[in-house]
Amino acid sequence: MVPPTRLQIEAEFKTWLRDVAYHQRLTQDEVARLVQDRIQVHPRTVAAWFQGVARPGYAQLVALCAALGELPPALREVILSS
């Protein structure tokens, strides 16, 4: 299995985040509040994640996954393949 490229991960992350928020009926602001409950993240940072112009760092990604109860596909593949 070929690991995903950085561009694939970035594109998948933005799509994943929007899809998870949509299916959980969460707004961007609600996602930001959920993450803020776990780690200091400015709402503009979360907005940048939704727009695909930024990605979360490791601690932010862990907090985001915990808040949403979901893993991005690329991360899930890495975990399952190890």
C-alpha cells in the first residue's frame, strides 16, 4: 500500500472535517467550541481548517478527533496498517 501524499491528506482532511460536522449537525463555531473545551484553539484556526488553508498540529488533531469521535481516513489507514 502506498502512503498518501501530503496534498491528499490535506484535501481529505478538509473534506472529512466538513463531512463529520455536517453529519453531526455541527456548525464551524460549534466544532471550535468542542475543540476549545480540550485545547486552546482560536475559532479562526478552526475556520482555516474548514477552508483547507491550515491543518491542525498533533495535539490539536488529537483534541479534534476526541471532540468529534472520528478519525480522518488517512490517519485511520496509518493506524490500521501499523
